Amino acid sequence: MRIIPLVAILTLSTGIPLGIAVPTDAQEARCGEVGANCVCSEPMNAATMTHTPPYYAVNDGGTKKCAVENQAGKVIARWDADLFESNDATTLAKLPAGHRVSRFVRGADGHVGIYWVGSSLSSLGSQYVKRTAMRWYVYYSPNFEFAYTNQCQNHKNFETENMVTTMRGTDSAGSGDGAHSIYGWLAGGWNRKLDCCFAGPNSVNYFGPSFDTYRGSWIRFEAIVTNRAGGGSPNGFRFQMYQKNVTTNGPDELVLDTAGKFYSGLDAWGAWTDLTPSARQDWFTFAGYRQNVCAGYYGFSHLMIAGWDTDSAQRIGAASEIEGGGTPSPSPSAPSQLNLR
């Protein structure tokens, strides 16, 4: 298990009426719709989990299980035996009406240390290097303390081997600067050395959602990497991240995009069309690491990874089990250079 710092859903109609329960022992419907392009699916809607330190397997069946840190069938890496399946009615009531979720994975309040949720893609080899997406739903408890709240050192979000994203939002006290950010370029062996620890490249309001809007809400995140191995212009590595508050039915927002502009007005990220890591990025995880004891916990549901050998703005989008039917939210086919407000 890696102990070093690493530089950090959608659907067509399933044909199942919203009020009808679906089995908890299979992957989500969207995985079947995507077919061979579904790399792994973990609904996390099961009665039990198995902890073989430092890994957790969620016993929800399915034929396409994830492999965090290349551990087949395991989706969470954490030494502590403090994760469990919950059917808490209050938390489930925060999901959209008509959802078909009976349980979710959650952690202990105030957890500290490693907490990765995702999968290694190394077994794919050169397959799906052109475009890969990971979508997951995360719940932030009403008392969740983010970075800059009571001196907490949180919160990372999506992570690859050599890049990590963070949330630098504001809370009710006005602390924090409100931006999503990316860092790791300096230490990660990339061919560009401008670190991005402050804001962006961002495509929405720089000051971003306040932390208060996350607390007590389920958020759908989708991270998309184009050209995981990088390459010469115009085939460089590109990262995008979308988010939607499904509790409040908020907008599906593009909150990070390396084809956008850096907040400070320095070089446009769109010029970095040859951005290349030192190695192909095969590590896709939610990085729930917390450095010190802070209040609150995460809940997780319906993680899925998909890949394609072409880049046609594909997305995974919403899980029908959570958000009902509908069609995928397409990525812009030719994103422009986005200025921050």
C-alpha cells in the first residue's frame, strides 16, 4: 500500500420503474449500458463489507469489480476497521426522490489518515488511454470540517499518481478562497513546472460554492482524463472535473479544466497541449486522506470507471439508481479558453 503523498454518474433509461427495488448484488445499470467500456462498477449498496487490512471489498457482487492499488475486488484502501455499510434514513433521504439505494458506505466521524476509493487501471495496458472517466457520489456529513475550518488540513478530492485536486471552498465564517485547485506538477515529473496550488484552472466562479453547500448533501463528481500518457501537441494530458449537488438538484458544473485559464492571469492552460506526466496515469481514486482529527465523515455510493479508445466527449453521467432516468450530460465538444469571474 502506498503511504507516500501522491500528487490529486449518467444514464439512459433502465426500463425499471422508479419505485421498484433492484438487486444489491450486481453492478449498476449504467455499467451494462456502457458494455465493454465499463472498467469497474461499485454500487456500494450492500449489506456487508470485508476488511482485509489495508483493503475493503464491498460485497455487492457484480462481474466488474474495482482494484484499488491493483488489489482485485477491493475498492477502498484504509488500514482502520472503521468503515461500514449504513442504512441511515436521514442520509438516504438526502438522495433524490425515487432513488433505489438502501445502503451506502460510510466512515467514522473524525477519521484520520489514508482513505482511498477507486481503482488501478494498469491491467488495461494501452487500452482506454485516450479517454477515461471516474464518477462517484460522496456525502459530506452536516458537521464536516473542510480545510481552513478549525485548522483542519483537508480536503483532497480526485487523485492520480502525479496529480491531486483539492477543494478550497469557503465556510460560513468566510475562511478559504472558494476555488478548486490542482497541484503536483512540480513534484510529479511533468514536463511543465508551474504549480497550481491556489486556484484553477477553473471554469466557474473563482470563489466557488461555499463549504456550507456541501455539508449534508450528496455530490456527484466526475473526473475525466484525456490522453493519460500525455504526448506531443495537441495530444497532451487534459483533466476535467464536473460536479453536481444532487440533494439540491444543482447545476452540472465544469469546475476544473486544464484547457481553461489559470486564475492569476499567467499562461493559459490551453496552451499546454503537450502536457505529459513522467508515466502513464493508471491510478484513479477519490483521496479521502485527512491529516488531523476533524469533525465529520464521508459517505460513498455508486462509483464507476469507464474508458474509451477515442475522445468524443464521452461521459458516464448520472446513476439511474440514484437520479432516475435521463441522458448523459455531454462535455463541450470544443471547449473555449474559459475566463474566471
